[in-house]
Amino acid sequence: MTIANAVFPLRIPADHPSLPGHFPGQPIVPGVLLLDAVAEALYTSRGHRLTQVVEAKFLSPLLPEQVAELRLTDHGGRVLFEIRFEDRCLARGTVRGEP
């Protein structure tokens, strides 16, 4: 089943095990966790596993406990993703997946 657009809340808890090392005293959510959220959303919305990150740009940090919005949009065989917090785009890119 393909869904043209899907939107998910994204929140990384302050006690996530990757945060103390990224960065001590002032943690930010690592990009790999954001991509993991994209992969999970792709599977949840389309039943596809992430097979390729075509492009990913991390524009602004997401802090622990902030609730961002993750949006997926179909685009000619690829899926565009965007992660936003309030009025800022934190990350965007293109991925591919397959069933």
C-alpha cells in the first residue's frame, strides 16, 4: 500500500543511550537517529524497508525531548523526507525503499 503523504511526531527522550556522547553537557540528537526515524516511518506508512539514503541534509539540531514533525512524500519512486520543529526545517532528503 502506498500513501502519498504521511506525517509522524518525532521525539527522542533525554535518556536515550546515544545522547551522553553526542555531545556531553549539551546533547543533540544524532543524525543517525533521525534517519532511523525515517526508516521506521517508511516501514510504518508503506511497508517498505529503507534501502538507500539518496541524499540527507541536516540543517539545524534537534534537542532531546523536542517534538518535531517527520513528513514523508512520494516523489517518482523515491520518498522525500522533511523533519521540522516549529517553523524550522531541521533535516531533509530523499530515500528509497522496497517491500
